[in-house]
Amino acid sequence: MKVEEIAEAISKLPPEELARFRRWFTAFESGRVNHAEELDSTATKLGRFAGRAFAELKRRTKDGQS
């Protein structure tokens, strides 16, 4: 799988799944062994908020082009 394919798949994730992926990837990068359960920190909450805002902006932009 190429990076472009991964990027495309990530861009299609709903906000909740994008936040979940972000938590997993942060843990993955830091080398933590247990990636499954990450603590719900302020950064994670902000990440979810940003993901939702991005998804809403993307939806509105797409709706405006129709």
C-alpha cells in the first residue's frame, strides 16, 4: 500500500474514527506497546473537535459545489 492510498483512506474517516486513528498513531510513533487503549486527554479531545470541524468544513464545501 502506498502513502497516497493511506492518506486517501484516512481523509475519508468520520471524525470519531479519525480521532481514534490519531490516538493510535501517536502511541505507535512513541513506541508504546499497548496501542489499543489510550487515555482520553485534552489533546485527544481537541483532536476530536478539530476532526469534526474539518469534516463539517469538508461537507459544507462539497455541498456548496453541487
